[in-house]
Amino acid sequence: MSGGLRCWLAEALGTAGLLAAVVGSGIAVAHDGSASGALFQHAVVVGLALVALILAFGPVSGAHLNPAVTLANAWFGGVTWPQAASYLSAQLIGAVGGTVFTAVTFGLPVVELAATARAGWGNVAAEAAATAGLLVVIFGLVRSGGGRVVAVAVGAYITAAIAFTASASFANPAVTIARVLTDTYTGIRPVDVPGFLLGQLIGAAVGVVVISFLYDPRPAEAADVVVPHRPHTDEPRPTDVTHR
């Protein structure tokens, strides 16, 4: 199996696992009876799953599992733009697959458009802040030599962000799109998706600016996002050039 296909499969499986944790935990806690209790349980499950998935798939692809991370990484030269396009397709397919699979395991309709309203500029701002914060956590740790603890840091950050943001911290375009397909605790109405994607795009742009100013990562360092890895790919690794 070629290196490029290994990376694609790692991103697809990792993102599918993330959606299984997101949607599955949402279904499991839906009848908790306490809104705060359900949110806490959901946040912890997602955070722990992220740690495990990053550790498992990171050595192959870096475990981006998020288009915002991949695009930021491509900007800094950690992956080439063709590699980024491959990652994005894997993440979207994996997210949809994970959502559908989870619905089947719980005996729910394979696809059921969400009716959960998540509208408002507050949610857009929250998604921007959550996404920017996620990128800064990842690139800040990698740039400072703390790449080995990124998995735990990302899991901890997302756990906290689910609780402290108005939007429950989707912070991931693939996750946002896939959650349209589940009319459960974690769903989002199709009409609200553009606002979330806008917030995530703004957050990614802000994150890139902050990262550039604070850390100025070189391609050799960005190549270790999210966790240090040395995948065997069919394309040459980026050279140390400036992409700004």
C-alpha cells in the first residue's frame, strides 16, 4: 500500500472514529435528564476519544482529522496542497461514514436530517474562537518542542471548549457537515451550517495569523502537526521555504 493511501486511510478512519464518539456519546446521554450532566459526559467522551485517535493514527498521517488543521498546515508548508486535498476528501468521507455507521449501531435511520437549531452570530463567534484556539494549541506545542503531548492537549482543549463555548465547539468543518445527517443530540440544522463554516474559516485565518506572529513555524516543524510523524509518501516532503 502506497504511503499516500496509508495517510488517506488514516485520516478517513480517524475522522470516522471521531464522529462515532461525537454522535454515539450524544445518543447515549440524550436521556440523562440533566442538560449539564449530558454535556459533561459528551465532552469527556469526545476529548478522550480524540486523545486515543490522535495517538493511534498520528504516526501515519499526523492525525489532522480536521480540514481547518490541514489547511493551516498546508499554508505553513507541512503538507503539500495536493496532499491537503487528499486529506480533506478523507476527512469528509470519514466523517459521513462514521455518522452513518453510528446511526446503524444504535438502530436509528441511516440518514436523518437534523432539526436542532444552532443559529445566531454568537455561535459563529464561538466557532471562530474555538477553531483559532485549537490551531494555536497544536502549532504552539509543536513549535515549542512539545509535540509529544499534543494528543493530550488537544483532547483536553476540546473537552473544555465543548463546555465553555456557546456553540459546543464543533471547530471542525467535516464534523459540522456530517452532523447534519443525524437528528440527535449532536445534530445541526442544514440552514445553520453556513454560519458554523464561516466561523471556522474565520477562526482558521485568525489562528494562522496568531501562529505566524508568535511561533513562525517552518515547514520541517509544521510537518509534525498534529503529532511527530514521518510518513512514507509518494511525494517529496516540502522544503524549508516561506509560504507567506
